[in-house]
Amino acid sequence: MTTLTSSSLQFSEGRHEDAVRHFDACIALEPSDAVFWSNRAAAKLALRDWAGAFADARQATVLKPDWAKGWARWGAAATGAGELTTASESYAQAAKLEPSNAEYARSRDAAMAAEAAALAKGEFKFRPTGKRPASTAARIESKGAKLRPGVLLSFGDDEEVAE
């Protein structure tokens, strides 16, 4: 496909805005191809368009949930946007899917360290999501729950205790 070749070439030449436009065309022709979404996310990452890259990488993971690169791109976009929990969870999924990829493990560890550092400094950005990841144990004592060290609270619309 000429459009895909052009997009890849433009990306490798650092012409990221052109690459985004060409990946737009690829996605219009084949919206179910996770590679196009992931590659457009990479171009948007290069442009520091965190929200756009986040959305594209997320779509890549929806289309191909067992593909580590989509999760890694989502982690990179989340890191850029300051969404440290999402970044560490996304990189963790990439590392789980491709355990031989040391870069995914390093990125996961770096995101987790940044998350811990932000929490320690009181600079962590809480973002309500409405649902809690299955891997996170949270205890919600009441609507006026107190923040205690080592306890992660979810402020979604659920109020059950996850053990």
C-alpha cells in the first residue's frame, strides 16, 4: 500500500505531521487494523500530542489486546500526559505479553517509580475513572474515607470493598 509506505517513510524522516495525515488515510481505508492506530499514536507521540496518542494507542489495544506494542504506546502516551497509574498498568501489560522485551519492563519500572515518587511528594494526579482495575486492591470505608499510607482509594461510582 503506497499510503502505508509513505507514512512509514515520513515518520522515519521526522515528518510526523505528514505521517499522521497519511495514517489518517490508512485508518479511513482499514479502521480495524491495530498497526495503523499504533503507528499514528507513535507519530502523535513524536508531536507531543499526548491526548491524540493516548486515544490512538487505546484503540490499538481494543482492536488487538494481545499485542504488546499497542500497550507500550498507550503507556508512552499516558506517561507524556502525566497519567502515571495508566502508564505503569499499560507497560505492565506490554511486559506481560512480551516478557523477553527488556524495554517494556524498564518502562514499567520507571512508570511505577515515577508514580511512587509523585505519591511521596504529594504531587500525584488522581483521575476518577469510574472503575477500578482488577489488579488494584482498594478499600472504601465511607464517602468521607481518610487517606492512609498504603491504601489506594477509588472515587468511581462503586462503593464496594475489593479484597
